[in-house]
Amino acid sequence: MKRFLFLVVLTFIITNLAYAQFSFHLIDNFEDANFTRDPKWWRFGDVKTEIVKNPETTARDLITESCGDYSLRLSGKTNDWYIGGMGTDLGVDAARFSRFQIDISGNKKFQGKLIVEFFDDDNQNYQIEQDPQKNYEAIYDDKWVAEILVQGDGFTRTSIPFTAFKDANPGVGDDIWNPDQDDASGGLLKMQLIVISGDQAGQADFKIDNLLLTY
Ligand SMILES: [Ca+2]
Ligand SMILES: [Ca+2]
Ligand SMILES: [Ca+2]
Ligand SMILES: [Ca+2]
């Protein structure tokens, strides 16, 4: 009987592990307090990136609680909207997912926008080739974009269906959202986050957490 119960419990655990594995793909939650490892992010432009401790909270708030101990603060100044951004390699078959999710905690003083960019491999080479002469734009693969308006204080969860992303380079790539690894494609290879000021000459200052692909 004990052995039977053990097997039942074990089966339950394995089933749940399998379920957890396929229900989402975590890109980063910053709990390792490390910007350059698991995954390795790169930074560009004038954006400052800083791992910060999340404030202790006593209020019951599911999203704030799910942000754990650390998040990533993005801040910076600009005279012309664009501040800078960050990116990382993904290399996942995202066919089983349908959404990108992120938690963002804004600031009363500086509103702004976060542009989310995804790149899917369209010439089956596991690379996003870029043209250094043309602002490092992708030359053979699709670039997909969506915009998030940063809200005020406190973590707000945003979940964007892949269908809401627009092809930012019509005529480049195959103009089809195909983040799968069928036919030797690398699938969803790369993502970037771009920070835009709320005013043309202004600042941005917000925190991000729990970046994931889900359905
Ligand atoms: Ca976190
Ligand atoms: Ca490619
Ligand atoms: Ca395209
Ligand atoms: Ca494509």
C-alpha cells in the first residue's frame, strides 16, 4: 500500500513537472541578481540597467509577490524619445506558446514606453544577420514589435498575444510569425527591449520582472 501511494505521488509530481515545463518558458526573473548570466543580456544606447531589491510588501498582491526578491531597473535620459535598450538570445521553439508576459513597475514622475522586439529565423541558420551600415537592422529574418505603455507605481502585469506583434520589416524575412524550429529553422532567436521616454526631452525610470513566454 505504501509503495502504491509512493508511486501515485511520484506520478503526480512528474506529471506536474512536465506540465510546468510546458506551460511557460521563463526568459528572466532576475532572482540570480545577475544581468550577464542565465541569460546573458546586452545593453545599448544610454539606458542604465541595475538589479534592484524589490520592496518588502505587506499588502496581499499576487503579482508583487511573484516578483520575488529582485527586479531590473531601467533608467535614462534623452533629448529625442529614444533612450536605449537591452537584448538577449533566446533560441527556443516558441510554437507551443502564444503570449509574451512581463511585469513592469513604473514611476509617478517619468512615464514612458517599452518596445518589445522578437526576431524569428527565416533563413534556417540559427543567426539573425544584421547590417552594420543600416543601424544593425535584420537583413534575412523577421523582426516583430509591440509597445507597452508604462504605468505608475507598483508591478503591472502585461500579457501580449503574439498576434498583436507587428512585422517591423515588411519584405525582409518571410513576413510570417513562425517561431518554431521546423525545417531547420532556429525558431525564436532573439529579443530586445527598447526604452522610450514619455516626453521628447525626458527621462524614463521603471523596473521589469518575470519575462516569459506562455500560452
Ligand atoms: Ca524577480
Ligand atoms: Ca537567420
Ligand atoms: Ca518581415
Ligand atoms: Ca518569419
